[in-house]
Amino acid sequence: MSGKAAPPSNLKLIGLVVAWYAGNTLYNVYNKKATNMIHAHWFVAAAQLLVGMIWSIVTWTTGMRKAPNLTASDIAACIPIGLFACVAHAGSVLAMGVGAVSFAQIVKACEPVFAAIVGLLLPPIDVKPMLAYAMLIPIVGGVGLACIKEGKGVDINMEAFMWASFANVAAALKGKLGGSVTHNLKGDKSKNMDSANVYAVMNIISFLFTVPMVVVAEMSTLGEEWEKAVSANGAQAVIMNIALSGFFFYIYNEFAFAFTSSVGAVTSSVLNTAKRVIIIVVSSIVFIEPMERNTVIGSAVAIGGTFAYSLAASKKSAPKKKTA
């Protein structure tokens, strides 16, 4: 008998993608609703992570899922990844909190640019095929075009752009540093670190890094902002939108991790690109975010470039034949 596990069925993969897309779209909707209600966006980011942390603890304590069996050195290795996960998540929340969801998603389509730069700067050096680097041009150009408003010239929400860019840098660093760590943890069966538990552990560490930022950036005004939000929207609406955004954030990431572990990073990256199109369209409809011609063309070019980059980056140069 072979020791290899049977590949996942097509039905299971389709189910994972549908759950991933639906969860991600609903997360963006409820996240925007929550950040529109309460102007304490670090707090919202922390609360979202707390929801996921509670869910993880429940699954471990009830036996629904085996709890991780990590040593102190394992946890130490995960800390930098959790830090960058914190910045990536909070950066996205703040970008969508101060700007349009569609704009944040367009800027986040630039993530391959940051990943390519990080891959060349940090060891082990990761050199992509030249075609992949060429595809960075339409990504940057598309985002630039999307920022040009007809009759106004360049019109950028700089705060949203800054936070989305921070999220891109952090995501690139998380991917670079986390690959080998998570691979080693998942490879040791005694540690009970499947895809779901890897994400759960990173989520907890991310939460622990987010709390100090809430204290530093928002604690002095948090009570006042909460009272304003409750007065304008009602406590139930504020709590519900924060809780649902946290639930869908955790769920979509868990499904995305499970899908990636089943099919590999390349296929996952391609589908992650397509996902942005759905989020941009849905958010534009739900929040009545105007999409001018340049925005539509620019986002299409940028997302198309990201799609092409994902495919080109997966192709390895053929090894040179040895001469006699």
C-alpha cells in the first residue's frame, strides 16, 4: 500500500474555493460597515482577530481539532511571522477604513511587486523568470492609471494608499519568512500543525501584537468613539458587524490555507487574483463606490498583470545540460 494520501476530489476543491470567495467577500463588506460605524480601526482589527482566537480555543478544548503541540523554540520561530501577519491585517483594515474597498483592493493587487523585491533582497535569494518581472510593469501601470481621475489628474487617497502598501510589504515578508517555518511545522506530525492550526497559531500571535497598537494609537479616544458609534448605530449593530467581520475573516483564511495546501501556491495565487475582481464589483455595488473609466481599465490591467505574474513566476528555468 502507498503511504501517500489520496488527492482531494474536485468537488472538495470547488467547495473550498466557493467558501473562500464567499467568506472573503462577506468579510470585506462587514469590515467596511464596522469601520464606517466606529473610527477606531486598530480596535476593529484586534476584535476581528479575537473572534478567530476564541473559535480556535473552542475547537481545541472541545476536541473538534487536535491542539498544537509546540515547543518554546517553535513559538519563537512563529513570532516574526505573526508580527508581519498583524501588520498585513491591520494595514488592510485601516486602508479600507479610510478609503474605498475597491481602491484598497486595487493597491493590494501590487503585492507581487513587493514580494519580488523582498525575494531579491532577503536570503535565500529568489530569482523569478524575466517574464515574471516584466509582468510587474502592467501591475504598477494599472494601479497608476486607476489613480487618475478624469478632469482631475492624479487623485490618490494617500492614507489608504499608505496603509495598503504597508499591508503589501508585511504580506511579502510574511510569505518570505514563513514558508520554511510552516513547512517544517507541518512536516512534523507530532506537532499537530495542519493548515488550520498553522493559521490559528499565527492568528493568536497576530492578535497579541495588535493589542499594544490599540493601546498606543486609540486607547485615549476609544471610549468616546465607542459611545459615538453606539449612539449613531446602536450597540447591537456595531457589535454584530465587528463580530461577523471577524468570523468571516477567520473562516475565509482557514479555507484559503486548506485550498493552498491541497493545490499549491501557484493555483492559489491565480485564484486569489480573480477573487479581487469579485470583491471590487460587490463592494462597488454595496457601498455605491463610483468606478470611473480609468479606474475600471486600470484595475483590470493591474489584476491581469497579477494573474500573468502568478503564471510566469511558477515557471522555472530549464536546467542547463552538462557538456562532455
